Amino acid sequence: MFTKFFASILVAGLAAVVLVACDSEKLSQLKPGVTSAREVREIMGQPNLEWKNADGTRIWEYPRMPEGIVNYMLVIGSDDVLREVRQALTEENFARIKAGMTRDEVHRLLGRPAHQQYFSLKQETVWDWKTKVDAGMVWYFNVHFNEDGVVTKTSTNFVPKG
């Protein structure tokens, strides 16, 4: 029993390290203002989702949930050149989540959540994003939606790692 538990922690830890190393190598190849959209796809792969803006720019989403603690948003200009690489899971973005926002608005700001769970007694759905792992704890930022898909509140929680 203990061996299986230890092995699962080891595998999860190794997966997270490999993911970070791969991302670091790939991101170092991206040069805003220089790298073309085609080159971004070659380096990063197909984005999980593409958001189109009125000004002709596009945001490509590269989530690293549920294993990672980052979600990347890459801004592609109307000229098909990379403009910006953003880490979506920041304290500043968490602070932007307000009651009344829609699921789409939250998704566009933070990227794909790690988990989504419906609570029938509260009649709410909660999305969460892993934000940090330290001192044997995994921390999450949570967004609570009512039945209409509108944010009612945010919260944070932690769970023991493993």
C-alpha cells in the first residue's frame, strides 16, 4: 500500500518536472515580434482553443492543467506574428474575476480549469486551477458559478499533496 502511494507521488512529480522542462525549452524558442504563427504551431503544437478579438488578433490557449500550475495564452497579431506570451494564472488575473462574469469570460482570462464539479445541494458548479505546490500542499483557486453559468464568488483551498 505504501509503495503504491509513494510510486504515485513519484510519477506525478516526475510528470510535472518533465512538463516544466519541455515548456521552458519550447517557450525559449518563441520570440514576440519575430516568430510566425506557423512556427508557434510547430513549436507548441495545436492550441487547445483559439479566441478571436475584434482587432484581428487571436489568443491561442495552451493549458497545462491538471498536472501543471500554468496556462499559457499566446497572442497572435493580425499579421500572423506572435505578439505576446502570457501566463494566465496570476494573482492579478485571479483578482479580475468578479461576481456576474460568465463562464466564457472566466475561461478566456484563466484558460481551461484543472477540474469542474457540480454540487447539487448548492446548485453550483465550481471550476478550479492549481496555483502552487509547497510544503506538502496543493493550492487551488476556485470560481463558483450559479445554475445560469454566472460567477457568484471565488475562493481558495489547499489539499495535502499525494
